Amino acid sequence: MVVRHDLNVEDFGKMATLPADMSPIQVGAMGRFGNLGFEVVGRLKIDWSDGSWNEWYCLFNDGRDGWLAEAQGEYMISFQIRDGKKLPGRGELRAGNPLNAGGKLFTVKDIKEVVCLGSEGELPMKAPAGRKSTSVDLIGDAGDFATLDFSEEETRLYVGKYVPFEQLKLTGLRELDGW
């Protein structure tokens, strides 16, 4: 696992192999988000009481980094918001409540305790298997979504959009039998 700190990288050694899943996405795949091209450079496999999902770490051709989430047949692209505004505490949030995040109005969709099953490739933070956090999903208008991630290290806010798989124009996908 390699952790990226701006232009510097830190090697944390080898991680356990992630369990196989049915995702066609893999490290090295490339795609588009609107006018932006991106490359998938890392992955987190996240688990919670009702299942698991993939968070693919991406480097975009405008110099930003972001995430391609793949959960229950839906795809979302998001970017971390670091505007210095105080984020709400975990205890302040309830499903159904409104929340202004990243300059947009959202509704808290769900709050769940999650654990990292493993990771691979290049990532912006340490994410060993067993890393626990609280994930708060927010839904907005016109395909907007946001996530608050409460971990021991810090609270992070990510804001983005739902994107149909076809619009991502992904290449370099993993071949799956029967697909």
C-alpha cells in the first residue's frame, strides 16, 4: 500500500489480497467524468452490516484526486471538500435531517458503522484492514450526493454526483465471465 501526501508518497508495505468480487473496475482503469479524464489508482473495500462496496481512488487530469464509489449497482464520483468550515459532530446527525455541505443543501439518508476489509494501490490515507469509521450518506437535488466520514484520524466531507455507468466511459476494465 502506498499513501500519497500531495506530491510525496509513503510505502506501508504489502497488504492482504482483497477477496474477489464482481466489479469490472480495477486499478489501472481509465474513465471520464464530464470533461475530466481520470485513472483509477487505488481501492478500498468497505463492509457494513448489510453488505460491502468499493471506493476507487482516482487521479483526475486537472490535478485533483477523488473517488469513484461503486455500491448496489450505482456509481458516484466525489471530491473531498476542504473549505475550513466546521463540520457537524457525529452525534448531531439524524436520518432525515437537512444539512448544508459544500455549499449545497442535503438530507441525511443513512448513518452506518463501517470497516475496511482491505485496500490496494495508491491511497491518500492509511487504510489497513480493520480500520473502523462511521459513514453518513447525504442526498441532494439533481443527482447530488455527499458523504461524511468520521474516523479516528479526522472527519472528511466528500461531495459529488451519481453517474450512470455508461457515462463514465471506462476502459481497461477487468474481464468477467458471462459479461
